[in-house]
Amino acid sequence: MNYVVSHWSAAWPVLVCYAAITAVHLTGLRRLTVAGWTPRDALASDQAKGRRREAVIFHLGLLTACLALVSPIVYWSGKYIWVRSVQDLALGVVAPSLIVLGAPWLALRQGLPRAPAQRPDDEPVLGNGHAAVVRVRWWLAWPVGVTAAFNIVWLGWHVPALYDLTVRDAVAGYAESVMFLGAGILFWLQLIGSRPWSPRSSPLRRLALLAGRRRGPVDGRAAVVHGRGRSTAQCLAEE
């Protein structure tokens, strides 16, 4: 039990960002509801339920990212390499995939100050009830480039010098986390639909993109490991 209740981190930049994003998203959802997200028939009711489900999934992803940076995972990642691997996977894979599945983009936009009011009827809708994509965004137009960028970010932060720097420098640690989340979100947008955007690649090509993603190391022999105040070479020698 001590492993769970001890060593929580009061990382105020993380908590402030978490609170701000949550507030903007909930504000956007409220504005969308006031603007006309009122179910008028069976299809509209199903869509409303789907949006509530998306909101829950998005906040699960946001909470996953927050816990990876303030929970005892942070402390124990400095002791055990497998905990550090769990933390990296949470930030680079699990949280981004949930955020993309949660499709928070419209609510986040509406939650910003002076955001133009928008009704659901303003979105072009396809026959399956999903919003049509009016123009291709750059992050969907270059799926191979986004996948390559994800690999560069993921592998780059596991270079020994940068890996050790995240232990010694809090700013570097936050930069790593932000880049993992950002690159992960862009990568998952290539694989799964996130209203109002849909992947341009075919299912087979998406599978190829997934296969092209480099996994992080999960064991001490293949990983670049670290310890609190110790170099990777020292940790490897001890293992």
C-alpha cells in the first residue's frame, strides 16, 4: 500500500495545465449544449450519447497523462527501469490514443475565450453520422512523415545523454513529456477517426504505419536506463 500512497509529486505546471485543459473542455461542452446539442430524434440521441462517451474517454486520457507525471510512478521510475518504461508508454501511447478517441477538438475550440458559437448542424455530416472533412489538415496529409517524426521523438529522448538529462533537469523532463504527448496524438490521428477528422490512409496502410512505429525498450538490457543522480553506465553495471 505504501507504494501507492507515498511519493506523490506536487508538480504545479502539470496540475495547472490539467486544470486549465479540463476547464476549457467542459466549458466548450456546455457552450455546445446551449448552442443546440439537444437530441431531436433517435439519431440525434445516439449522437449525443456518443459525444458524452467521447468526453469520458478524453478525460481518461488526460487523467492518464497527469497521473504519469504526478503519481508515485515518477518516483519509482527513478528506481526501476520497468516503471520508467511504463511511464513512457503511458505518455507516448496510452494517453494519446485515449485523447484522440475522445475527439475533444470542437469542445476545446468552443471553450476558448471569444470562440464563435457553433451548432452541430453547422458541421457537414456523412451518411454514417460522422462529420465530413472539409479540407485535409497537414497532420493528415503526411502520415509517413508524422510516423517518422514520432519515431525520431521517441528514439531521440532515449539517447543516453538526453535520457539522463530528464532526470537532472525538470524542464527537460517536461519537454520530453510534452513531445511524447504531441507526437503520440499526431501519430494516432493517422490510425483512428477523431471527429471531425478521419485518417486518409487505407486500413492496410494504417497497419503498416503501426508496424513502423518503434516501441520503447522494456527491459534493462535493451534500454537506456537511469537512476537518481546516477549515470546510465552505473545503472547498467549494477544490473
